[in-house]
Amino acid sequence: MTVVTTHPPGEPTWVDLMTSDPDGARAFYGGLFDWTFDIGTPETFGYTMCFKGGHRVAGMGQKPPDMPMPTCWNVYLGTADVDATCEAIRQGGGTIVQPPMDIMEEGRMAFATDPTGAAFGLWQPRKHGGTQLVDEPGSFAWCELNTRDLPGAQAFLCELFGYEAREVPIPVTKYVTLHLAGHDEPIGGILQMNEHWDGVPPHWMAYFATDSTDAACARVTALGGKVCVPAFDTPYGRIAVVEDPQGGTFSLIQALPPA
């Protein structure tokens, strides 16, 4: 079991779902991943912590009815100083959508878009250190930026967080992995969107681990969701893209067994 106590700056630190139907989302993800939930107080607008085996794995929030955005999963990148990172985002050509704000004593957050139009969150931890379980069935396993300007996104993120980018050969399109300075293990990736992504806006895709992608796809359908891209094999595992009943899109990955 991969239990995490801290996340270094630049690492994907947290994921949450902004949904039009929190009750429906809890029913769906509880059935899919066997998550349990701690629903927040009115002070937090009912923001829900999601747990797997007693470990914090994700969050869920009520999407304001007047917010012009669909139900979606958000990826938060860690930072030691949200305010300084926001200034660097502005200097790098990005846009601050939600200026830095304190979330009680839990941490400090902001929301931004990169110069290619993809939205992402920033999290400066205090009491809330982020995800506590990764790479286990029902927990966060990977994320990637899907963009129509890979070189521009790569330059922006590498300048912002000091990442090293490494090209990875995959079918259909171009892909790079992102690495914290001095580390071989990647923390995420960037995918070049092409005609196969026609009509899809730039976005960060969150992946959740499963012990069987095919079985998980069947559960998604049974729970009222939709399989957008059926399960397919890659050198890194068996992947599918799915959607919850409220329209939140995410990916499933069944990792390859250790060599």
C-alpha cells in the first residue's frame, strides 16, 4: 500500500470533483471505488472528503449553479507559496482565475489557466497535506495535461516548477513526461491533442487506479456512467476514459504487474 505523508512542491497534490449533484456523485464513486465520505459543515458548503481504506484520496464540492463550467475533475499542483506561484503564472502568460485564498486552517489555494487554456489548481498545504493514498485501486494514480500546444505548455510548466520534460514515444500523438529536478520517476505528463480530440477543450486528466479496467468499466455503466473510450492496452497499463452520471470525465488505469 502506497501511503503518502507529504508532497513536494510541483507534485500533483490533490484532486477534487466539482459536481452538479454531490449526492449522486457519492453514490456513483462509492459504488465504483468503495469510497467512504466525510461531508463537510455548512461553513465548507458541504465539501466532502473521500476516503479509501481510511486514507484521504480526493474531494467533492457542489458546483455553484451559476458557474459556467461543466462537472469536472480538478488537479492541484503543490506549491510552498501560492502567492509567489500565482505571480510567476502571470509573468509566464497564464491567467489567475481564483486568486489565492485561505481554506480555514487546511491550506491556501488558487486556480489558474496556463497559456494554452487548461485550468489547474494550486495547493499550499497546512493541516491538509493532500492525497494520502496513491497508485492503489480506488486512488489517484496519474495525471496529464491534454493541450493543443505541447511545446508552449511544456515551456510554461517547466519554467513554473522547474520540471524536466522527457519525450515518450506513444501511438497517435506526441507525449512528454514531467519530472521533478533530480528525480527519474515522472509526476505527470503532457499530451498533444490532435484531430482525435476534436471539440475537446484543453484540460488536465486525472487517472484512478483499478485492479481491472474492464471490470471497472462494467461498473461505471451499471452505476449510470458512460464509457467514452473503451479499455485499451498501453506499455504502461490498461486504460479507459469514462464519465460519471453528472458528466465528470476521468480515466482508469490497471497498472502492469512488476517485471
